[in-house]
Amino acid sequence: MNSNLKLPFLKFLQPLQLWLSRWSRSCQAKFWQLMMPVQAWRDGSWLVRDRLLGCLLVIMVATLPFLENAQTGVIGAAAAIALLMLWLSDRRDQEEQSSPIYPPLFSYWCIAAIATLISPVKMAALDGLIKLTIYMLAFVAMARVMRAGWRSILVGAYLIAALVASAYGVQQWYLGAPELATWTDPTSESAGITRVYSFLGNPNLFAGFLMPALPLGAIAAIYWQSWGMKVLSALTAIMGAFCITQTQSRGGLIGLVVTSFALMILLIYWWGKRLPSWTLPTALGGMAGAIALGTIAVAPLRTRVLSIFGTADSSNAFRVNVWMSVINMVKARPFLGIGPGNKAFNLIYPLYQRSGYSALGAYSVPLELTVETGFIGVICYSWLVITVFTQGWQILNRLRSDRHADGLLIIGAIATVSGMLAHGLFDTVWYRPQVQLLWWLAIALVESLCIAPVTSPLEE
């Protein structure tokens, strides 16, 4: 009976699908016909150019550690508007190739939008959705200008900002710096130790901002041709890694270890045929030994690393209690969550919190994603992350076989994403613009090389 009904049903759908396809093409044609005046205006307008968009993005990245979140948001919104104007004025003479990163990206945005619509705190979730949209548009904008030859310029803008912030962090380490909040368990051995925070006002946030400094700085020192830029990049990598250790951020230390191992393994793979077979085990053993020796020899670092394990440290116990409360939030709305953004979290969390354990976030990115957009959102975001890694690996192998230097940028991007993911397991500074925009910067490096590796004069 089912088989008899199946064929007529499909016959009924075929004309409907054909009509929908024709209607969609007709609407698109009419829309772009309406946009023809905008396309003509672009030809004579200085404002509607990739160069203006690139300048806005450079300003945004270069000022991340120095501006307030709202000020960074204004620059991000301006870049989003510039991107929209460019997209509307783009000519559709040739069919564009789409990157595999965009389907999971758009899917997650759709899930976040649905979560906002059904959220118990819709206006707060709408604020989070707007921020998420600006971040994603910033990613699209960065990928676009990187394809136009701005990869080194954007990476250089970050490295210069990181170098300035690291220099101030080193000064705080040397001269001391007052605590601006209760960052350390006063009963622990690490109480009273200086935790540097530079211009960002929070050591965990400073560690998150510096996470790309080591991989991108090391890669830039190899990739760039100018000796001056090589020295600047190497100095940024060294000072950035040092400042992460001096933030005493346990999530930052974990991220630093992960990004260091990822960077080393990928670089050895890149140079594989030129190196002896014992290079990888020797490098892994040497790095593990150096980390162990440093942890044993430096008392404050040893105390901080050992405090990662167990709940004896009050900070760990605090996080565990927050996680338990957040898990109850997830159980209440498991599929689509409460809606995106910290404002939605701040309104719902008090209903589930344990007495004395107030929190502004879930202190874990996977948990935060789950509570905001449910298990469906986590699946979509996991799809995005897996796509970034698989595309990055495929691009790396393609460029490695061609001996194309842009493969080094992919190594820096993958190592950065790995370290930020590790840091995000135990903290949510990942959601702050100083960290979130660098996450999208790393992914934009991968996306910009998905289609074709093109090195422009700007990157020589």
C-alpha cells in the first residue's frame, strides 16, 4: 500500500519543486536587477571598496586590548555594514565557489535564531543574537579581505597589538601589579603572587588574547621575508608565551601546552622529508621534559599547575558548583537552550544557582554552547569545528605537496584554534571580543585558502 501511494505522491511533488525552483531563480534575478544601481554606484565610489573594509578590520584587530567592548562593537558593526554594501554591489557575472565552512556556520546561526524566538527571555537573547551576528559577519569580512591579499596585514596588526600588550605585561611582572579582583584563592600557596593582566584588566582574558601569539608569531617569523618583521614576530611569540605563564591562568597554561604541541607537530610534518625520523619523538620528549622541568623548578608555576587537579583550590570548587547548576539548566531546556548571550544567562542562572555560587558564565565553552542553544546547537557548532580542522588538514596537505608557503599560515591557524579550544574547556573568556574575534581570525585564515592559494604582493 505504501509503495502504491509513494509514486503519485512524488509525481505531485515534482511540479511543486519545479515551480519553487523557478520562483526562487526569478526572485533572485529581480533582486539583483534592483541592485544594479548599487553596483553601478560602486564603480565610482571610494567608500564601497575592499580596502575600506580591510582598514576597518585592521583597526578593530589592532585596538582589541585597548578599547572597551562597546567601542570594539561599534567598529565591528561598521565593518558589517561595509561588508553588506560590498555584497549588495558585487557583480554576479560569474558563479562563486562556496567554502565548506559556511553551511555549519549558517546552520548554527539559524539554531541560535530559533533559540532566541522561543527563549524565556527573548529580549536578552536578542542582544546575544545581535552580538553573535556581528562576530560571524566579522569572520566573513576577514575571510573576504584575506582572499584579497590582507592575510599578513591582519596577522601583523594582531602581532603588533600583542607585542605592546605583552610589553606592559612584562612590566607588571617585573614591578608588580595590584589585583583588580579576587583572582586567587587567599588560602592557597599562590596567594599574593603577581598575576599580570596588561591593558585587559583580567589575567584569564589576557591569556586568552595572547593564545594566538605563539603560533602566529612563530609562523610569521618563518613566513615573512623581512628580517625586521621576523624579529618582531619572534619577539611577540616569546613575550606572549611568557606572559601567559605569568597570568597564572590554569586554562591559559593548558591552552599554551596544547597550542605548542600542535605547532611543533605540524611544523615537523611540514618539513617531514627534510628531517631525520627521530625528530618527532625527540621534539615531543624534549618539550614534555622542558614543561616538567619548568613546573618543578618554578615554585609559583608548580603550585598553580598542581592546583588544576582536584577541588582543594576554592576556584576549582567554585567552577564545579557552577557546572552542576548549569547542567540543571541544560536539563530544563535540552534541545534549543535559553538563547544566546550573557544577558540571557544572567537572567536564567539565578533560578538554578547553588547558594553562594553566582556566575556570569558557565566557565566552560561546551557547557555555555549547550545552555544557550541546546544539544542541537552544540551539534552544529561541533560540525563547524570539525569542518575547520578537516579543511585545514586538506589545505595543508595540498599546499605541502605544492611547497606553497601559505601552508605555514594554515599551521598557525590550526595551532591557534587548538589552543583556544583547550583554554575554552575551563573558561568562558572565549566569548569576550578580545578573544572571540581572534578565534574567527584564525578560522578566516583557513577559509581564505579553501578555494585557491593566492599570494598577493601584500604578502611578500
